[in-house]
Amino acid sequence: MTRRALDFEYAIKKDVRNNPIVREIDEERQRQLWRTAGISAVLVIVVLFSAWQTLELVLHGYEVQRLERERASEEEVNRHLRLEIETLRSPKRIEEMAIKTLKLVAPDRDQAIVIERVTPAAPPGKSVVALRRTQGDPEPRRSSSR
């Protein structure tokens, strides 16, 4: 073939029409795609939920540790405050303050008066209280507390 014959062959336009080719959707493949996507979505949700639970467990553990440290600190403060209260209530300290600060003196044996505190006894379960009425007083009301 000569050069001229090759040029002629390229000069002819070949019209190939691929436009009318239409791909049909494979229903079985489409169902399999949606099934795979659904299963994948469920697995991702399960993994995310599991990770969230683990994270919450760890965070609650840190919170418990922080609260235990706070409680121990508060118990230590409470112990110190109780000790301070007992120190301030001690009779020796009160006597010392009375003598030094308030310039009081200890009483003699014949000047001291001891007053005992008497606690009243509890009244019996069903007790009756007597009431003295004078002439002209109205009739007392009865309380119905049974």
C-alpha cells in the first residue's frame, strides 16, 4: 500500500453509534447492594453504641474516683473540726480562759453551788391533764388526737 491509500483510508469517517445502548438495572444485584448497605449500617450502629458505652463506663469510673477523693478530703476536714470542737469544749481550757482573759477566780468550797439539770420524764401514753376552772370559764374543748 502506498502512502496515498493510507491517507484515503483515514479520510473516511466511520460513524459508530453507541448511543442507543441502554444498560438494564439488575434487580438481584440492586437488592444485594441494599442488603449489604443495611447490614453494614446496623454493624456500624452496634459498634458505635458499644464504643459509647465503654466511654461512659470509663468516664463514670473517673467520676467515682474523684468523688471518693473528695469524700476522703471532707472526712479529714470533719475529723479536724470535731477535734477542734472537743479542744474548745475542754473544761481545762475554759477554766484557763476564765482566769486569764476574764479575770475570774475559782470559788471556795462554801461559795460553790452545784445545780443539777433534771430531765422531765415522758408522760404516759394516755394521760389526762387536770384543769382548774373558775366560775364563768367556758367548757374546755376536747382535742381528738387519737
